[in-house]
Amino acid sequence: MRDIEKHFGNIIALAGVSFDVVAGECHCLLGDNGAGKSTFIKTMSGVHKPTKGEIFLNGKPMAFSSPRDAMEAGIATVFQDLAMIPLMSVTRNFFMGREPTKGKWLTKRMDIDKANTATMDAMREMGIRLRSPDQAVGTLSGGERQTVAIARAVYFGAKVLILDEPTSALGVRQTSNVLATIDRVRKQGVGVVFITHNVRHALAVGDRFTVLNRGRTLGTAKRGDITGNELQDMMAGGQEMAALEGSLGGTV
């Protein structure tokens, strides 16, 4: 993503943002509410067309007119709502819209045995052992549902996986499971874009860190080149945070 701008009428949501991710890397995009993270990932994933700027995949210029275009190019996004139906089985959610079929064209039906096996194998690779592929997705924990969505994206060929605040509503144990899943996906050679406002979660799995603030990038740093406190200060606007800490006796 090179010099991306996105305007909504007179509002400039993104003002020249550049960002890249490589295979086998987790690049964390951090920022407070209103920083432009959601607009940026929607531009990256084909929901929005950039007003200005260029998108490249493997060095080739790309222009996505829809999320389907991005998916066909290997860019998958797991949004916070996960796009799942709680009362449907894990398998049905896993293959929704892409069901393997059997039989002649007039009598085609879902090959449930093949789908169940693929679902169980994909979840096992992510470290999750389901009781049954027939269990309703709504019976899974929040972290397990996140893992289903991530496993689904990887199974269908994601080269770049964009995760929109996947740990924001999870408890400690569920968060640990999701972070472990991100690490597994990265080791499989997928480029992971991890959007978060939680510095600790970013530091747990990130290889590089880019901070957004009001539609602009404040810089990119590699693991080991920046501390959690420095990242937090960048997100909060360092001088403002320092002044607040002083007024509150260093308790922030």
C-alpha cells in the first residue's frame, strides 16, 4: 500500500498512508479509536477504493473493485463480526458459500463427509480440537470462533490475512489462544496484518509495528527496536500523555 488517501466528501480519513507486509510476517497496525485503522483495512480488502495511492501484490499493481476481488487475489479479512451464523454447525459455517459437492449436476448436494474431515483437520492444525464438526458455532468460545474464521481464510488460500481487532472482546485465555493461532499462521508463510489498539497483544506476536494517528502513519519499527511504552506514547500522542501523567502523579 503506497501513499494511500481516502476522502469521504470533505473528510480526509487517510492522508498518504504507506504500509507493507511480507510472507511469514505479522505486521501490527496500531492506533487509538478514530486513527483510521478501519478505513485503511477496508481499503486494503476492497471494500473502499482509494482516492489516491497504489496497491501492489507481489510487485504487481492491483485495483480491487470489491472484497471478492481481494479474496480472489489471496487477501482475506476477518472482521470483528466474523460473518458466522451461531445456530449452524462449524462445518456449515466453515464452507458457507463454498461447499464441496458430489453427484451429477442435476442432483448435486454437499459432500458433508469431505467437508467434516476438512474442517476437523483445519481446526486441528490451528490447535483446536472440536468435539464434533456438527456442533453449533454458537457453542464455541469467542477465541475458538476467531480460530474458525482464521482457519477458514487460510484453508481457502489466503496469502495475506487481515485481522480486525481479533482480541478486543476476549478474556485472557481466549486471547492467548488467538495469539497462538496468529503465530501458527505466520509460520505457514502467510503475511498477517494484525489491527489492534492493545500494545501488549501486538508485542506478543508482531514482527513490525506501524502506528496510525488521525489518518497518518507516525512510523514503523521492527521488533526489538521499540518498547511497549514507546508504542503506547506514539498511539496516545507522546507529549499529551506525558502531561497527563504529570497532572495525575504518574498513575497513567
